[in-house]
Amino acid sequence: MNRRRFLKYAGTTAAVVGASALGLKYFLTSKTSKVTQTTTVGPLTIEDLQWNPTRTVNSKVYDGTVGFTVDNLNPSDQITLDFGSIYPSGMPRTAFTSEADRTYAFTGTSKKQTFSQGIVNLIGGRQYRALVTVKDKNGKETVNYIDTPYVREFENIAKDAGILIGASYYTWLGNPWYKLSPSVMPLLGLYSTSNPLVASKHIDWATGLGIHHFYCAYTPGTQDGGITAADKRVETLINNSLIGDIKFAMLYETGERLAGETEDLSKVNLNEPSTFSTIQSDFAHIAKKYFSHPSYLIVDGRPVVYIYATGAIKSDIVAPFAKLRQYLKDLGFEPYLIGDEIEIRWGERINSNRLKAFDAVTGYTLPPTGNYVDRSPSAVRAEYSRWQSAAHSVGVEIVPSVSPGFDDRYLVQIGYRAKSYGYVPRSIEYFKTNLQIAKEFVDKSKLLKISTWNEWEENTNIEPTVEEGYGYLQTLRDTLAGQ
């Protein structure tokens, strides 16, 4: 069930007051404003200012070197290099692990001289600024600076993990209609996913603690300057300087796209010409625009698309998806389709023939959030076993799915949802237990899914929070390591 599209963003007075009460303050370093080069008496210049990493492990830079040349230098000139963190305004300082700035002094011995300074043991999780100042005997200064690229805080452990963990990723945070539940506060504050630094932090945290890929929620359709609004939202992530460290795939949002504002997929007929035409054009667009991206998720040599809430579609899905596959094959594409079948049909009779529409099946949130679902470990194992057997009988795999809990009661309280879809208290122990069970049912594809990275309004997020820190990500990392 698509439960996201008509929610409001927490840019309200109440939400802002809540953030203040949590002690979230916003900082801007004195060195983040634009620095212009000024000239002392004589044509003194600071040239060839460079930053070069010297020790990198699993994509994390630990050490580097700042180099620069000063021309028309006098022996009495004072030369300093300040190397420090950039803390953008509007983002909580608490989102950055504390790290002291560093200052180095140099003495010139010739008119034109090149200097080099090693910078070691960087904590990372930010950009740094290297600011060079040359002050003459009269106190006049010449300054120049360079900003480093984003330096990771964590080594990328996900790229070598035996299990390929994917997390649903929502790119519309910061839009005026998005509503944030007040129960937990993002460590990054009330951020926008259009902020490149947010994307860098997300990739760093995710891959550093076990997530191999993001399933980017995607609703094609509305054109804006020749590109869909959905494409614009995805671009911030996939154009990020760290995108080579993570994989991504599209999460095709069926509800709004195929059923309109009601998002009632039970009344959707995929064989109806206009509906099939929509799917056909959407998948052609996705294939042409994204499948060739070097970081697109590939399984068995085929690009992955995760199709949301297919289990809610009551009409035939086998024939239209076979027709869609043939259409895409004629265009030169053979996708690996993951259908969202298990959640809505958990505990019900399994129609194995229906599963043939896909290469693998999963559930958005498993075990489901319904009030009468048995979530005991034995019941969850039994249901996974049942689904895996049914899928294997028709040559299809399963993708186990895990969430930290579920709570949409606030959305009902404020009138954005008529009724709750269930309540499962957020719990690291609950997350760990179900993650360990899910590991037992990982198929040959090695895929395991987490719902979600950052769907805050239903409290299914595992992104770091003010209240919980990195708890869920650390649990993921430790569980992957067998702890």
C-alpha cells in the first residue's frame, strides 16, 4: 500500500519548536564564507594550492597532503595553513563527529618556495577547507583556500558483503507536502534530499554500515523542462561524487501512477490499454535513462526494478508483465523484476502461477504491520519458508524484508490518513531478530531488503536519529558480521 504521497512536510511551527527543544543548533564556520585573495605590498601570490589524498582504505581517505607555492616571499613573512571542517548553516552540528581544526606554521627561505603539509587521521563525514595565509611585517595578508571533496567517515564495507542489503530510499524530503512524524528527529535535521551534502552523508552512512544499494522511490509522469520531477529528485543522489560507492535501482510507485489519488490498486486492470501504455512508457523511460548508469544495480546480468504493492492488484498480472518484458527486450533491455507480493498476501493462499510475473518477490514490510499478525520468530520463519517454497516451485526467488517497526498513528491524528495500517513499536531488538531470520532465507541473488532508509512519517527509517543515534545501522553491521 502506497502510504506516502499526500503527506505534509514538517516545516510547521510545532516541528521547529520540537527541534529546538532537542538542542539542535546550527553552525557556520568562520571560514565557510567566500575568501578573496588580497595583495600585500609587492606582488606576493599563493599559487598551486592542492589537496591530494595519500592513504585511502575502502574508499575512506584517512591521510592527505596540502601543497602550495608562495611567490615574491620575504623571509619575515608569516605563513600559516589552517585546515578545518566545513559546517554548513542549516544543518545540525551534531550530524558531524567532533574533530579539531589544525593550524601549521611555515618559514620561507627563498623568494619562491613550495610547501607541503601532511594531514593525518581524518575523521571525515564532511568537507574540509585548507586556508593559507601569508602575513607581512606590517600585518597585511594574502590569503587563498581550497575545499576538499567530501571525505567519508566510514569505510565502505557493503561493497564486499556476502549479502546485498538494499533499503527503500525516498527522494522527496523537503517538499511542502511531506509530513514528518514527531516521534524521532533525523540526525541531519529537517533536511532536503535535494541537498548534495545530505546525499553524501546518506551514502557514507549507508555503505559504511552495511547497505549495498538504495531502491529510489520513483513516480514518472509530470514533465518539468523536458525531465520529470521524479528524475530531478533522483539526480541529486546519482550525480553525487560518492555514487560510485553505492548501487541504486528504481522503486516503481504503482499506487499514485496507476490508480490516481485513491491509490486503490484493487481496481486497476493492467491489461486495460491506457494502463498498460502507462507502464510501458514508464519502464521504457526508466530503462533508457538509468539502466546504463555505472552504479545501477545488476542481478544476473540484468538491471533491477522493484515494483511496489503488486500484491494489491487483483487483476491478471502474468500476461501484462510478460508483454512488458517482450516490449523492453525489443528495445534491448532485459530487467530483473522484483514484485511486492508477500506483505499483502502474508498468511493467505499463495497463487504460485501469479509469481511467474517476476524474477523475485518481496514484501514492503515483513512481517506485515496488521494488528492480528503473528510476529513470533517461529511464525515468521514458517511464513518465509512457505513463500520460498512456492516461489522456487515456479523458478522465482524471494527477497526477505526487514523493518525497525511501524507507527502511522500521528498521520491519523492530524487527519492525513483515515485509519492506521497497524502499530509495531520501533525496537532495535525487533529489527535484529527479524534481520537474523531474513538472513536464513536469502536466495541465490543474495538480496535482502530493508524498509526503509528514510520514510520518516511511518517510522520505518533506519537512518540515524537524534534519539537513537546509529543504533539500527550498527545492528545491521554487527548482524552481517555474524554477531
